[in-house]
Amino acid sequence: MNELKTQIKKLSERLEKALSVLKLEEERIQLSDLEKTSSAADFWNDQSVAQETMKKISAIRAHLDKWDGLTKEINDLAELIENTSDNDHSLIKELETNLTDITERFEKTEFELLFSGEYDANNAILSISAGSGGTDAQDWAEMLLRMYLKFAEKQAFETEIIEQTRGEEAGVKSATVKIEGFFAYGYLKSEFGVHRLVRLSPYDADNARHTSFALVEVLPEIEKEEFVLDEKDLRIDVFRSGGHGGQSVNTTDSAVRITHLPTGLTAVSQNERSQLQNKEGALKVLKSKLTLLAKQKNVAELSELKGEPISAEWGSQIRSYVLHPYTLVKDGRTQYETADTQAVLDGKIDEFIEAYLRKEISEPKKA
């Protein structure tokens, strides 16, 4: 029993430390304010704002329930261990199993403490663009889209495809998905960069080995507008959305692409049937891009910003996924690797994310 008591004491101390870092009381106040707002008689007059508010309420409540539940379980288990007799061998065995289980669940939840960035708690806007590799690259882009949607599902995040342009033969040329949930950006910011695939091509008559590339860009959804955009700096193009149709694909001429001429940054929205709604959605993405770029470059004026596009080709990759002649996924930044390529492509990227975040906080920041 002494060993069990020592282990639960250490776990309780870790819990106390975690709770001191988290801002759960602030979340409780925010939740209370939002719930008061949602109870107003005119709350549903603006459907769009009301739905966003309800999503925030749901996300905050789920986050609080997760930590409150863990806290109660650990405290209850600590009390039970403290009051268990050394001679009650069957109960001790059960307590050991329970302690192992709750420790594993706590460690997964404790992972949130690695999220210390300004926007880490925000929703994420993730874009994928096929790079060099032709049809194989477009197929690879769609494989990555599936991987991130699977990851989001495992995390109980909500997803919404903002735009998707299908390839001529297969896959997608580009896709943008909004991922909603606590720390969605914190989780996915590590995925920004070029992803490389090596496999036997299903689109090659000789079934030869091909290398394909795709660029993944990740932005935090930023609600506070940092910039007032000048209309003369924007080029707005309206077009019919691509793809092969279907219930979830907008087939009217209401898709919108906005280009910020001074920086060359672009944003596309096509999931809404209203051109105005798509314009608002694209502007929101564009402002997030500009805000993040400004903070990265430490500038306060839009006039000082310059866009620097990343080329999705050989030598620029952050991670390689090899399916032939052997199986291996390896991240070049952290050196973390696994041979279970199928699990990774099915959304199991947690270990890559954790390795990246731990490396980030362990390395001194460049001046």
C-alpha cells in the first residue's frame, strides 16, 4: 500500500500543478456570461451569432467537465487508497488497475499544458495544397485531408470544409477546413509545412515508385480584427465552386476568392450558397493570415508586410511518409518516427504533435 500511496500523492501533486496553470475559473465566468446571453429573449434573432455562441458554450462546458471529472476521480481514488487496509488484497489489486488507468488519462489531458501560445486555444483553419507530383500529389493532398479529419474526429473537434477544389483525375488540388474545439490550433500548428509521400503510384501504368508533395498551412481563427483592410488593396473574384457536385458542394456562382494585393495572400470560401456569406468567410480567413504574419514578423502596419510563399517540393518537407520499399513516417524537425504508417494516415498523429511541442518549449527562443 505504501507504493500506491506514494503514486497517488505524486499524481495529486501533478494535478494541483496543472490546475494552477489552467484558467478554469476564468472559463467558468465566461461560460456563465455566455449562458446568460443565450437565455435572452432575442438571442435567436441572429441565427449565425447564436449558433457560434452555442458552439462556444458547448466547447467550454466540455473542457470544464473533462478537468472537473478528472479532479473528482483522482481525489476519490486518493481517499479510497488512504482508507484501504494493507490486508485487503483484492481491493488493492483493483486500486492498482484504477490508478494506472487514471494516470494514463491524466497524462493525455495534461498535454494541454504545453499549449502556451497566444492563439493556442483558438479554432484552427487548415489548408492543404497539392505540390509537385501531378495526380499523385493531388491524391496525396486528399489523403492528408482525410488524416486531419480523422484526427479531429478522435479529438471530438467539429469540422467544416470551407473550400475544396477537386483534381481532374483524382484527389484535390486544394482544400480548406475549419476545425473547431479547445486548443485546435495548439494541436495543429505543428503541421504547418510540406509533407512528402513516397509510394508505388496507383496512377502509373508501370506501378513505379513516385514521390509527391503537399503543403499544409495552419492558422488560428482570430475573432478580434487587428487590421482594417482597404478595399483598393483587395481583388475579389467570384466563381463556381469546383468538384463533382453532391449535397455538400455549392454549385452556384457564389464562391469567393479574395487576394490581398500588397502581400499576395489569398483566401477562398465556397461552402455557403450566399456570395455575401462566402465573402465574409474569406475575409475572416484573410485577416487571420495577415494578423499571424504580422506577429511573426513583428510589424504593426500592413504596409510593412510581404508574403513569402512556400514551395511544396523536394528538400522543403517537414515530414516524410514512406509506404514503399518500407513503411516509415519520420518528422525531420524532431526525428520522431513510427513504422505504423496506416495508423498515422488514419489520424494518429498525437505523438508527432507532442514531440514537436516538447521540442519547442525545450529550445531557447531565437532573438
